[in-house]
Amino acid sequence: MQVDLLAGMASRTVALPRHTPTILVFDSGLGGLTVLSRVVQAQAGAHIVYAADDAGFPYGRLAESDLVDRVLSVMERLVARFHPDLVVIACNTASTLVLPALRARFAIPFVGTVPAIKPAAALTRSRLISVLATPGTVARDYTRGLIQSYAGGCEVTLVGSTKLAGLAEAALKGEPVDDATISAEIAPCFVEQGGRRTDVVTLSCTHYPLLLERMRRLAPWPVEWIDPAPAIARRVVQLLGPDDPASHSGANEAIAVFTNGAGITGPLRIALAGYGLAEVVIEPMPLGN
């Protein structure tokens, strides 16, 4: 009888409660919100921490060694406080430089954000594509390596915008941003050559999709704009597994963390709440710490 009982127990499948993952989405500022929304759609039951290192914004002004040290230092604090199961580096400038150091330091998976040059090369018909990024991302050997590996048959225009990230932040905070300034920043992306025109532009800074509708309206001709957020969300699902609606206990827990917070306005709080980030905390981490 005892043997039969043990055999029955061994054959029975016991459903254990599924662990609710905590996902940390990290950026120098507000651009990572464009990635956050896609990640939340893909992992609706996850606990979400959105961390904006606004004390260090913009990262493009930092020397490479200083940027590596800064991101590692801030990440140490965030990981110790929130214990994420996975971190999304929703910043091209940081991803193209700091990912190897992060993966060496921490035993959790990191998903980076890099210029979408491979899909751009696959999509273009004119073979003229543009990479709209920050000056730091444009200057990285990593970016040029992607071009050599995946866009050898294309002519690639690298456009390092000095203002678009700040304009996107200003717009989200409810500050006025005029069309002429945006037009001037995106104009170098549009190239005409031998009867051909640029037909694909990669948005290689996560801030830029915040202005996408305005950029579409201001573009001199229609192009395909590649937003990296959907691909990042797919990678998160690959690493954590598909979302299980049956395991949801209600609305996901979400919090926004800022390392300075001086620029948090009323309109920005409303915008953050629209992304599910009604709780906002300041974790002071002055630049240089």
C-alpha cells in the first residue's frame, strides 16, 4: 500500500506559485519610457522599476571611462535596493559602451538597446539608410561595427543630434518645443542621391520615439522609422518566459526612481502616471558619487 501511495504522489503534477519577476528599466532620463510601455505590454504581471539617472543626464557629455563608472555605481545601488530579475538598459549611449562591464559585475541578465542597423538594412529598398542617434552613439566603434557587419550593401548616414533628447524631455515635461528646432535636427537624415532617397531612419536613442509623431509630420518625405522598443520587449520575453495572465494578482507594482528629481514637474508626474508610474521616489546619487 505504501508503494502504491508513493507512486501516486510521484505521478501527480503539483502547480507551484509562479515567481513574479521584477524588471528594472534604466535610462539616463525619460527616453526609456518608450521601452517601458512595450515591456509592460509583454510582461503585464511583472513588478516594474523605472530608473532615470537624471543626475547624470545627458550621458553623451561624459567621458567613456566616467560613463562606465557612473552606470556601474548607480546600478550597484539600484540592484541592492530592488533586486531585479532582469535589467533593461534603455539607453543606446550606455548600451554601446557599458553592457560588458555590467554583465561581468552582476549575475542577472541585461538587455541592451543598440542601433537597429540590421533590420534597417533588411528593410530598405533605396539602400540609403540613416542612423539618428546621440553624438556618443554615433562615435562608438560598436555602431560602426554593426554597419560593417550588417549594412555593407547600404550607404549609411550617421546623424548625431545634440538637441533631440533634451527636446523630448522638455516636451514630456510640458515645456514648449518648436517645430523648426525639431526639423533642423532631423534634416541631415534625409539624403537624395542619384535619384534615390533615404527610406529608413533608425531611432537610435530611446528618447526619440517620444517625438515620433512630430518627426513624421515634419519629415520632407515619408520614411520607415524604426523604434527598437518592440524588439527589446521580445528579448525580455525570451529571457523571462511568456507572461502568464493566470498568475496576475492584480495591477502590477510600478515605481519611478530619479537620481536627482529637480526636473519633475506637474505635467511630468501626470505623464509618468500615464505610463503606470504613479509612485515617484528620489534616490539621490549626485554625479561624481
